Amino acid sequence: MRIRATVAAVTGALALSAFAVPVAQADDPSYRETAAAAFEGAHSGASKAQRSAAAAVVDGDLDASFSNFKIASVHKVGTTNQVSTKVTYKLTHGADVDLASADFATGPYIYKGSFATPDNVIFGFDAAICTEVSATVANCTGYVDILPGEGELLNSDAGSWKGGALLLNYVTGSYADQGDLATTKVQRNSRLTVNASPEPVKKGKTITVTGALTRANWETNKYAGYTQQSVKLQFKKKGTSTYANVKTVTSGTGSSAGKLKTTVTASVDGTYRYAFAGTSTTPAVNSTGDAIDVN
């Protein structure tokens, strides 16, 4: 499995049997690394087959389970900016768990691939904040923090991920780990431009509409052309509020990767834009409009 590079550097020093010294549950700068070490240790043992066969079953030796896991359905991730997503869930635990104690911490995570042997796992920086609603039930709120600028994602990571949650005892090394709690998408953010010319233009003359469809490349931390994609050219007549499809344009390849170009005949004043419907790995996006004055 792949876990953030700075996490990998400390996993060797953090044994599953003793994650770290006791610390405050929230605002703990080592929580992310501690949780990653616990997850990697738990998923590198002999019980992978059992986890794979029953991904939603709680693993570990703490008496706890997780439910009602809520996370945004889509995360649009660019090339450098951190994306933090709020997660809420219910934690049901036994008498051996004291969430008021600094010995315990819980938090959400997302993973790509199977629960037993995920391709990638991302945690939050801080432990979740939990409010006890009974002696054995707590409502928790935490965050998953995605950092594309630090080598946390490969382009192949775009698409469907799942949610999971951990409960850790820092002192004893015991834990509860549950996956398959929700489904979400982590997508390579998209951009779309348009330019219609000449401006102004005489009625009956040709208008050339160019543009470019690009998306985040997580491995170069730059935006690059998204090739061979169907993009709609749309037009909105002056004085109206609704765009109508004019034609479909396919984004270019090679040296023209992502570029768009087509022609239309000038008829009335209005605004052109390009519209991309999106894919499983890349979100939908509309360009801003470019107005044309026809005389």
C-alpha cells in the first residue's frame, strides 16, 4: 500500500504494539503518522484474507464499531492546494474505551482499492472530536486532509475511494479498524477556457471558437491537456439566460493535447462557452462565456 511519504519515514519506528506516548486526543501533530503506522501494521499481517472477505467487519482487539459515516460524494483535487473534507460518524464502544482519556484517539480515513490491501490510504492531521451521547455511543467529527503537492496521489488514484475509521489506544497498541463505510470520489480537478473571434463580426461571417480542456496532473503538479474528450459548444442569445448546445468538439491530442477549435456562422449577438460533462476521474466544468457582437 502507499501512504504519504512523511508517514512512511516514521512507520518503522512506530510498532503496532505501542503507537506513541499518550497525548491529547485532538490537535495532536503526530496523529496522522500514528494512525498510518497502526493501519499499515494491521494490514500487513496474516489476517488479510479475512479482512478482504468481510471488509465491513471490525478488525482489531478493541470493542468498538463504526456506523453512519458521512462524507462528501466528490472531492475535486488540484495540483498543490490542500483539500480537507469533513467526516461525521457514530462510534459504538465497550467499557474498555474512555474517549475522555488522552490514551485514546479515533479518526476517519479514505482508501483506494481493497480494504485488506489498499493501493493508497489518506488520513486527517488531527484526531476526530467526539461527543458521548450515552455510556457506549459517541458522535464524532473529523477531517481527511489530501495534499496533492506532496506526492500523496498518483494519477491512477483518481476515481472511486471508500471510507474507513480507526480507534487507537496509544498506550497498549490495541485498535479497532473498519472499512467499507462509505463511497466517495477523488477526482483530478478540471479547467476549461473559451475564446470566440473575431470581435465584432459581421452577420454571415465565420466565427472561430477555440479553448482548452485541462486537468490536474498529480505527478507533475501541473495542469495538462485532457485528450480525446467530447466537449459541447454552447450559445446563449443576448437577452436570454439559457445556453443551448451548438455542436460537439473533441479535444486534441499530441502537441494539441486538450485544445478545442471549431467554427460557426455569425447570426445574432450572444455568448459562447464550452461545457464538459465530466468522467469518473475528472469533474464536469463549464468555461466562462465569451460574448460576440454581430453587426
